[in-house]
Amino acid sequence: MSASTGLATRSLRNIRRLPSAFIPALLMPVFQVVSFSGTYAGVTQMPGFPTDRSVNWYLPMAVTMGASFAGLGTGFSMIRDLQTGFYDRLRMAPTTRRQLLLGPYLAAWARALIAVVLVTLVGLALGARPVGSGLGMFGLVLAGVGMATIGTGWGLGLAYRFKDMRAAAIMQLTLFLGLFLTDAQTPIEVMQGWLQTVARWNPLTRVLHVARMGFIDGLGGRDLLIGTLVMAGLAGITWMFALSGLSSLDD
Amino acid sequence: MTAVAIGRREQLIALSWRSVLSIVRQPSVVVPSLVFPLFFVALGTSSFGRAVNIPGFPVVDSFLDFALAGSVVQGVLFGSVTSATALATDIETGFFDRLLATPSTRAGILVGRLAGAMAYGLAQTLFFTLVLFPFGLSIKSGPIGLLAMMIGGLLTALAVGSVMSTMAIRTGSSEAVQGSFPLIFILLFFSSAFFPRQTMSGVYRYIANVNPISYLVEGFRSLTIESLTLQAVAQTILIPALIAVGGLALSLRSLRRRLAAS
Amino acid sequence: MPPQSSNAPIVARNLVRTFGSGERLIRAVDGVDLEVAAGEVFGFLGPNGAGKSTTVRMLTTLLRPTSGSATVAGFDIVSEADSVRRSIGVALQDAAIDPLMTGMELLKLQAVLYGIARGEQHQRAGDLLERVGLSAAADRRVGTYSGGMRRRLDLALALIHEPTVLFLDEPTTGLDPMSRLALWDEIRRLNNDGTTVLLTTQYLEEADQLADRVAIIDNGRIVRDGRPDELKSEVGAPTLLITVAEHATSAAETVLAQFGESRPTAEGTLGVGLRDGAGEVSAVVRALDALGINVEHLELRAPSLDDVFAEATGHRLEGAS
């Protein structure tokens, strides 16, 4: 077992021992897919809406959101470890700083997969139906893992810098806003006004498109490519953000 | 409102003022109760602007007009959960017991504690309306309608505050009160607060039809998108008033039990 | 450039650490020189905020020095941090451990982090639990441990990779006397096995009992260092402590000044270092009596580390008896 899997094991074990820290993050996307699909059932009647099932539109959004918050969950745990001083112990271990970071990432991926599977099952039960190629699950998992990676880097980086609950508020708020300032609620072509511009330029819109690939007609290889590049880019940037945050703990 | 004996008015004012301060001094209250509702209005106006023409959507000038009612109720609900949390904290720290030891009426103490939330509810209603005016909001029922909405906002704060206070008094735990936050969210989402009931189907429509929040929001909404009617005014004021009466009765009863038990 | 020519396990040269900047600049550690010899127990003494923990955090690679340099186990704490980490064991203040994990799990995680071979992890963890007397609690969550148990687990964690240098940051703060004695025994045992120990403490008795050498730090600087008995004999004169009625305090001070230099004491008590030794006590009492000053309490103390501390810093150590 390497240092990072050791840390990931600990983190996953702690989910079971402190479920109150994990369950809300899991229930939120479930609530989202349930409520959005029903409350906004009528949106599919808007001219130009690309599906006649609202759940097909909102399931990928909820999955992406849930996976992102699974990533942020590691940021919350990090705040706890920093505040108890436990993290000092880990920092004194002769493991590379990369290994120290990789542990939470592994845990986040595992958490995200749980969220992706659960939310998807709920979505399917609510009537979501994959279209076309049958790549539905692939897009959901890819976007889920991607956002979990981005959320982890962002969450850890903020946790290392603020070291207290302020980081938790900032990471939640920014990711929440970032994901809603996209075509989360309606397609760009259907919107009016300012959000159209914002959503078009928001890179997270491209991530949502990857998640939607298997549930909305008209998305294809190009969207997959762009979305994957966006995720890789953001994952790289947030990894650097986390790594520099970790080394700033020595300052 | 319950009568407060003369001479105790000053005390009530002091308690109310304290509770107003406790609200506006917390960014964790101001953000969800002012910023979030406005953010969702802005988002909705852009996302759902074209939805106003789908079958079942009420006749409105814009989605903004439609959305005001939902954001007012959302803001007030979130704001008043906080004041009930503050009450639970008062109980936890023993401050509440000290108040009870003073010669004020029980109802006076309770209403005083909730007065901050009530004033805040009224202010929120005005605030949302004023902020959204420059973006094209119109209140079809005019100034009288707006006044009715502000009173409705105040009463809604009292209604939710008193119901949540019952929980605060029974559990004496601020965590339990705070923990009910998701419940409020669910209640709000499975209503017509954000989208018309008439466009929903199946179970969702059924829940929205029986959810009192739907009717509360629709009172505010009628005052925004239709001309002034007595029915809309009554809906906006009476629904929260009835809930408030029930909530106060419940919370006073819990208070009596708490006092009897201690 | 690293000026270390010494091969002592801990060497610090002009170590400085500041926090903040501009007007709010705090020099937490302000030019510390240290040299701890192999096999020594070195006591690092000082009140809260004197710079003890900051120095330890630098030596254990948790914090980068602002300037100056140090080597631990022969490795530079900045450029060879990883090698330092491999050589040292650290038990931190407050025994920060994850309350959700069991003692066994924590030790195994520590073993993984220190690259101990998979086959040996369980054995090693079990041995250490046994050694610190926690075998029975091995599978209980740490959150249920008492303060003393947590400290012992903390020590076990620090020993997982058999370090040659051990840092103990206030290892017994907050412990009951029994647990404290048990921990002292364990530290002595480790030292006898050849481990070099640097321990910080606010308890003078602890330093007196355990340390071969002590350094006193105050305001970020080392103000005294040496063997405890040497330091005590440097202070020389025993301290006479007297308590008199409040109105007579200043008159009493004048009298005491004839017998030696005044020494810092607790509130309401006067202290004087008797220039000519313990034999002068009766003279002091007679002098006070002659002025009609009633002595309420009188106590003579042989020089202690507390006196060394007081003489060096001008104030007494918090928590000192």
C-alpha cells in the first residue's frame, strides 16, 4: 500500500464513521434531480428545447453537481485535519507532497462514483432515458470524475490557505455559482439575456455537455473533446492550486 | 398580536431591537435570505424568460414579474429559520430562562424574539421589489398591493418563526432547528414558488396542489401580476396570519410545558 | 551557507522566524543557536509564546525558517527535509490525532506513511501498543481515549520508524501526576537505548528530572543554556521569600535590599537572593522585627531552575511552583 492509498483508505473509512459529513453531500444532488425534473417539467415545451423529458436535462446537471461536492468533501475533511493539528503529523511524514495530495483525490473519486451511481439510478427511476449511442453512462462518469478532480483541487487549495470554515463557505459558494452560471437550467439557445453570454463562456458549461452527451441529441465528438480538454485544464490548474497551498503551509 | 401590558412596551422594544441586530450582523443570514433569492431571480429570468408562453403559464409581462413572489417567500423563510435558531441558542445559553424570570408576558417574550424576523420580513419584501424595479418589475396591484405584500412578508416571518420556535422550545437545540433547513427547502421546491403548478404533472402537481406554500406564494404573485383584488389581498395576509396564530398557540403551549417541566 | 561543522544530531545556527510584516512584524524566534549532542536529553524551557514551539516546528520541517540554518540528524532542514523526516520522531503538543480512527489504524497508517514494509506493519504497530501499554485499547477509537492514553499513543506514533532523534513538544502538559511519571520513565528508557531527545516544557521540574542540558528561551532568544546543576550554581544565592502585611511592604523591601538583590516572585510575596547564604535568615528576621514588621510567612529556597529562569528573564515561569 502506498502513502496515498493509505490516506484514501482512512478518508473512506471516516465516511462510515462520520456519515453526517457525507450524507448531505449525497442527498443534495438526489434532491436536485427529483425537484428540478418535476418543478420544471414544463420547460421542455419551450420552443427549441432539445428533449421532451425534463429529467434528461436535469440528471446530468445533478450528477455533475454531486460529483463536484464529493470533491469539496475532501476539502471539508482537510479543514478538520488542519484544525485538529492531525495534518502536521502527515506533513512530517517522509512521503512526497504529491502522495499527500493524491490521497484525498483518490478518496474524492470513490465518493464521486458513489454519488454518480446513486443519482443516476434515481434519474433513471424518474424516467431518464439515454439517447443515441448508448454513451450515456460514459459521459456521466467522465464528467463526474472530472468535476470531482476539479472540486478536490479547489477545495484543498482553499482549505490550505484559510485553514478554517471560511474555506468551506467559499468553496461551496464558488462552485455552486460556477455550476449555475451555465446552461444548467435551460439550453443556451433557449435563454434570453445576460446568462446566454455568461454560460457560453463559462468552461463548466462544456463539462455539463460531456455529462449530457448520452441524454441529449445533438451533442457529439466535438463536445466530448472540448469538454475533456476543459476538465483536464481545470484539473491541472486546481492541482497546482492545491500543491502551492500545501507548500504554503510551511511559510 | 398578543397584548402587552403598558410599561412593558419598552422591554418588548429592547428585545425586538436585540433580535433585529442579531439578524443583520450575521452575513450567514444575509447571504441566503437576500443574495440567493435575487441570484435565482436573475438566473430564472434569463433561463426561463421564454417559458412564459408555454401552456399553463399564467399571463405575465415577464418571468421577472412571475418570479418576485417566489423570491420574497424564499427570502423570508430562510430569514426566519435563523431567528428561530437564535431562540434555540438563547435557550441553550440560558438567556431565555433569564427573560422568563422577568415580569413580561410569555407571549410578549416570544413575539419580541420574533419581532426581528418580522421587521426583516417586511424589509425584505420592500428590498426585493425596489431592487427589481429597475430591471422591469411591475406591481400590477399598485402601492396598496405592495403594502399588502409587505404585511404578508411580515406575517409570513411570524408564521414560520413561530412554527420553528415550537421546535426550538421543544428541542432546545439550535442544531435541530438549523437541521430543519432542508425541510423548508423541500417544501419550497415542491410548490409553485419557482414554476406554475399548472405546468407540472403527476405526483409533483399533486404535492404542489396540497402544499400551503403554493397558495401563500400565489397570493403574492396575484398582487404582482394582476390588478388589485380583495381575494389576492386576503390570500397574502390571511394564510400567513392563520399559520401564525396556530404557530403561536403551539409554541406557547410548548413554552408552558417547558416551564412546567423545569 | 551551512556553517555546521559539528556532527551533533541537532544543530541550529542563528535561526530566525518572523510572522507578519511592517509594524506588525513579530520575531517569534530571533536568532537561536542550539547544539544537541548524540544521546542527550535536551530540555527547551520557556513560557507560552517564547518561541519554543516555533523553533520545534522549524526543526521538524513544518515551518521554513526566515533566515539562519539548521541540521537535524546531519540533514539540512530545508534542502533535505525528506531525509530529516525519515530520521526524526515527533510527538506534538496536544497530541493531535484523528478521533475517528482506532489506535491500531493510526499506527498502521503511520507505518504506511513511513514506508515500512507491508509484512512488518502489523507486528510493529502491535509491539509499540504493547510498549506504551495500549494493547487492550488497540481497536478502540482514539476519541474514547483519556488524555494520558492519547499522549502514550502519540509517543508510539513517533517511534514507528525507530527514529534516532525524538522531538517531544510539551509531552506532559495537562497530564495527571501518575501519567506524567509513567511518560518520564518511558522517555528515560528511550534515551538509554540511545535516542537523542529534545523536549520542550513549561515545567521546570520536568526539565530538572529529565534533561542533561537545558536552554531557556524568552522572547525568541536563548537567554541561558547549560547543565541544570551548573545553571543553578551560577545563580548562587538561595532565595528568601517572605510575606508581610500589605501596608508594611515597602518598609520590608528596604530592609531586604540590605541583604541582597531582590528577585521576582509571585504577587504579594517579596523575594531576595541572600548574598551571604542561608545563615542570614535570622538577621533578616531580626531586622524586620526591629521595625515592628510582622512576618506572616517565610520560606527559604535553594536555587532552582525557576531562579535561573527568573534571573535570566526577569520574570517567573507560568505554571512554576
